[in-house]
Amino acid sequence: MHRPRSHTNRRPRPPAEQTALRQVLVSSYLSGIIEWYDFLLYGTAAALVFDKLFFPQMSSFAGTLASFATLAVGYLARPVGGLVFGHYGDRVGRKPMLMVSIVLMGLSSVLIGLLPGYADIGIAAPLLLVLLRLVQGFAVGGEWGGAALLAIEHARPSRRGLWGAFAQMGAPSGLLLSSLVLAAFNTLPEAEFLSWGWRVPFLLSAVLIVLGYWIRRGMAESPVFARAQRSADTAQRPVPVLETLRRQRRVTLLAIGVSIGPFATNSILIAFLPAHAKDIGISRTVVLTGLILSCGVSLLTLPAYAALSDRIGRRPVSVAGALLLAANSFLLFPLVDSRSPALFVVAFVLSLSVFHAAMYGPMAALLAELFPTNTRYTGTSLGYQTAAVLGGSLAPLIATWLVHTGEGGRSTTRVAVFMAATCMVSAWCVYRAGETRHHALDTAAEDGEQLN
């Protein structure tokens, strides 16, 4: 058992150290923005453009399915990227892997924006789209873990939750940015939007990539990782991937369980619920208003919950958020099904920005504190990205199937049960993991030693 570190001697950080911390926090924040900007951008393009541009030889239904399949391919590549980037991030450093991941993410996004359609290069067009989506998903798989860890491993123990939340705050910022960009280009005539308008938002992501790369060039390596490297015997250093998969299976499974609820419920809220709202007659303007308001409120609630977890613990904040969101699932859908624009917006904001944020805000610090230094990048990335596949990509499909299989036509009751079940899984895994906020990060603990 690791004893808590003393927080009584809090000397002011030197100016150079403050500058280094600001660079790390901005980099972590930009990481989340880029990931979620691309998520909504690609999902929207898959729904509106890709079937016509890359799969015109198929029927409308088959082309739409093929477009969304390319979205799923990117998710499937995430755990592989998490393992590869995590392995080398635990061996050679967090910073070098983040430099590689942001270049791969940027190149793939820009090339998607430049990719010719089926009419220009034939079957090569959809094949190249799948390849670029694989590269993008692979890079995203290693991006979040490194960005979150650099912030957390630079932070004082009493601020790890708050600094880790900067990676989480990038999610609503990225969704907000992409929503505004898409709304602007959606005003174009349909022919122009299909011809070139959809490409510009992808090309604009290059601005974020260049800014992120420039900031990361000046970043310092994680001090926790640097100390571990100096004190480790190179000959005795474990292989991070093998160490994680062989000796830390229980911790990794808990990390997946902790993350599954936030990912599944987030995907239901931002992917399934807007489509369901449109099907029952709620306008796109109302849905977009709910999304934009939720993103704005989340920028306040995410760091607030993370800071609260620094004071009272990750477990009470995360478990309370999971239980409240589970209970709210049975209120959410009746409010949405009332077809009232005001009730839809209120229900959406409460679900995403108040209850979901309590789970998602402290999650970065909680996952990092589960693993020892020599496998932390690998373990956190694998847990987070596996949950992204199981929850993020599958939950909307499961919800769509459930809503159409109820007796007597469309029924959202089963979706509410499914949503609540994923929250309960996360609540149980957080409880089993124990309280982590006092765990020392400077450790090379064996499997389970980090857990209470």
C-alpha cells in the first residue's frame, strides 16, 4: 500500500516550470479538441456525403452502411494504436509519441479532405478512404493517453484530477467547434457542399495540428517518467505490452469497465439521440441548440467535477455521476418523446453536462492512478480505447436496434435500460478499483499493488 504524499509544503512553481505546465495543459486540451472535432466531422460527412462520393455504385441504403463502416474501422484501429503508442511511450517517453501521433492525425485528416471521389479514381477512392481512416484511428489510439498523462504527471498530487480534466474538456470544445464550422458550410447550396464545401472543414483541421505540433516541440518530458528512467535498470525493465497483458489484466479490465459507461452514454447522447429526435419531428435547429448549450456548460462542469474529485476522491464523484445518469435515463427519453423543444434541450443539457460530466471529468486521473509508471501509457490507452470501441462505436447501433424491436412500434424503454446498465457497470468498476487519488505516481508497482 502506498502512503499519501504530504501536500503541506506547496512551494510556488518557478517561472520556467509554470511555462512548461501551461504548454502541457494547452497541448492536452488541443488533443481533445482535435479528436472530437474529427469525430463529429467524419460522422457528419459519412452521413451526408461519403455514400454519394465514394460508394455511388451502391444503393442509397448500402452506401450509407458502407460510409458508417468506414467510421467503425477507425474505432477498431484505436486499441491497436493504444498498445503500440503506449508501449513506446512507456519505453522512450510520452513526448516523442505525442509528436508522432499528432502528425499522423493531421496528415490523415487533411488527405481525407483532398481525396478524389469514385468518379475520378474508381475503386481506389473508397480503399484510400478506409486506409486513411485506419491511420487516423491508429493515431487517435495513442493520442489521448499521452496527452492526459503528460498533464497528470506534471501536476501536484492535489491537482491531478483538475489537470487531467484538460484532456476531457477538449471533447465539448471539439464538438462545439465542429458544430459551428459545419453549420457555416451547411448554408451552401447542396451541389456546392457535395462538391467542395464538406472538404474545407477537414482542411481547416491543419490549423489545429500545426498549432499543437508547435506547442509540443517546446514541451518538457513528463518528470515522473524521467525519474523512472533514471532509476530503472535497463536490463531489468519490463516490456510494457507484455507486462500489461500478463500481469495487469485485472487492472486493465477495471479500466475498460470504468470507461465503458462514459463512452456508451456519450455516444447515445450525441449520435443516437439527435437521429431519434429528428425521426419524431424535433427540428435540427433544436438539436443543434441542445448540443451547443451542452458543450458550453460542460466546459464549466468537467473541471469542477475533476477539482471536486481532488478534494473528496475520484470514487464518490464518479459513482454518484454514474448512478444519477442511470436514473436519469428513465426520465430522459419520456422528455424527448414529448416532442417539446424546451424539454428536449433541458433533458439533453442535464444528461450530458451535469450527470455525464461527473463520470467523465475525473476519468483521466482515475485511469492514470490505476497503473504504475512503467506501464501507465499502455494501460490507460488500452483501457480507454477498448471502451471507445465497445461503447463509442457499438452503443448507437445497439440503441438503434433496441428502439425498433420493442412491441407496438418504436420504444425507447429498452434504450434507457441499456444506457442505465452501462452506467452501473462503470459504477461497479470504479467501486472495485477503490479510491486512487492518494496513489503515488512514482512507482513501478506489480499488478494490483496500485489498488486499495
